[in-house]
Amino acid sequence: MNDNNGINSPRAATFAQKFLLVTEKCAKKFVGFFGLGNSEVTVTLSKIKGRLKKSIRPAALEGIDICVAEHCNMACYSCNHFSQLAEPVFADLAETERDLKRLSELSGGNIQSIMLVGGEPLLNPELPEFMRVARQYFPGSRIQIITNGLLLLAQKDVFWESAKKYNIVMTPTKYPGINWEKIEERADTFGYKFDYFGFTENSEKVSRKFCLDLTGSQNIKKSFMRCPLAFCTVGLDKGRLATCSFVFSMKHFNRYFNQNVPVTEADSIDIYKAKDMQEIIDFLNSPIPLCRFCKSMGTEIVGEWRKSEKTIDEWT
Ligand code: SF4
């Protein structure tokens, strides 16, 4: 049982989850239509969504992120994966396949969305194989690749053919200065339409600040409740699930800046030791010790998209 004192009846939770999903889609359309993608309206909506989501005790997990490449070919200000600080490392395909099999058994294949993320996922030469195993174990899920799009034009036919065969949704972030028309033309030849990330199709990309408190003196429950990443960017890594991307990527920040923000086993759950999916969901929908170190997670817009200078003040 999570300690958020929310909706606990499975039927009410399923209804609330579906209601939330429909409301989210409508809100996205509304915000896109009125070009409010970069405004305080979006920030407020995402805060409300995060709070509502945490007040439900769902019986099914909404989604998981698999980081198939830790590093990135872009360097964005205050990246919440610390990808611009990461050494080049790819996810292990066999290990990921084992983990997906275990999660498929635990959930009955009922995880709504599987996201292949990074860093930049297109850097991983085995990406078509990751598409295959994700689809094999989650035949009914929405499987997405979240990419900055820089490498889309360079992809060989096998990439597009696999994406089509395994029904993968391509979700590029529409960064400025990229020839999207040409990329869309190439995608079109394979019958592809993109589902652009967030509001980047209609609004210019902005930079946000993910701000840490290196003294670790934040209230974990408050940090968790106001955090838009918590229970929304659930990460899978080496047989463990964590409620946010920070848990598995904090090592890059620690290494690059010679810091020691502590990440322990208490921040994630072992999917092989958990007795069932509900135990995992309850864990993911509860604060973790690392929340002590988070001040404001991406809710502060700092202006139009900018490059990272890789200095510690981008996160402090
Ligand atoms: S550690 Fe807690 S507050 Fe920080 S990003 Fe993760 S869930 Fe959010």
C-alpha cells in the first residue's frame, strides 16, 4: 500500500486512471490549439496531472522507460538524464529481454506504454532488436521511441522496416535548426507520421531547469508530490524499476562533478523479488530517499532552448 492516502478501490482506480487519460488528451489538444505549450498553463496542468496520478492506487502500471543509450549527440541545458555528462554506454539487449519477460509475466502484458529513451536511443545500433523484444513481450502496448531526430535521416531501411513491423510510434522532439521537412519526407516513404514530443510540434522548444538540493534537506513527501517526473517516467534498469529517471542517471552527475548524491537499493525495486505487480506499483507510487535531494523538477522554464555548458549550476 502506498502512503499517499488516495483512491484505493481497484474499480474506482481503473475508472480514475481512464478518466485521467482522456482528460490529459483533451488538455493536450486544448493547449496545442491555443499555442500554450510553453506557458504557465502547461506547467500547472502537468502539476495537477502529477498530483491526481499519485492519488490513485492503480492496479496496472501506465508505462516504463528503457534507457537504451546513456549518452547523447546533443547537449541540452539541465538534462534530467544527465546525458551530456554520461560516458557512452548502451543497454544490454539480453538483460532487457529478461526484464521485459519478467514484467510481462507479472503484469499479464498489461503495461500501457513502453518508451525506448536515452540519452539518444538512435545511437544504439541494436535499436531494431530492442523494438522486437519490446513488441514480443508487450503485444498490446504503445511502444515509442523518444528521439531528438538528428540521426533519423541517416537510418538504414532496416530501422524503418522494423519500426513499421513492430508498430513503433516515433516521437521526435522538434528541436530548432533541424530540417524536419526532409525528415518527414523520408518517414513518409515508409508510411510514417511522427507524433512529436510534448507540444514541440506547435510551440518552440524551451529549456527547463531540474534543480537539486545537494544538502539533501528537502521533505521527501512534498518533493515527491510536486514532482512531475515521479511515477511518470518509471525507469527499468538491470532488473529494477524506479519511479523516476533520476535514480538510474544520478551516477553521471556524481561522476562528472565529483559529488556523492546517495542512490541506494531503497530508491528502486527488484522486479525478481517483488511478489506481484501491485507491490511494484505501490513502491513506485511512494516517495523514495533520493527525493530529499530534489528541489524543483523541470517546473521552472528558463527561456528558449539552450545548449548545456556542463556546469553544475545548471542543476543547483
Ligand atoms: S527523486 Fe523524487 S523528487 Fe526527485 S525526480 Fe525522483 S521522484 Fe522526483
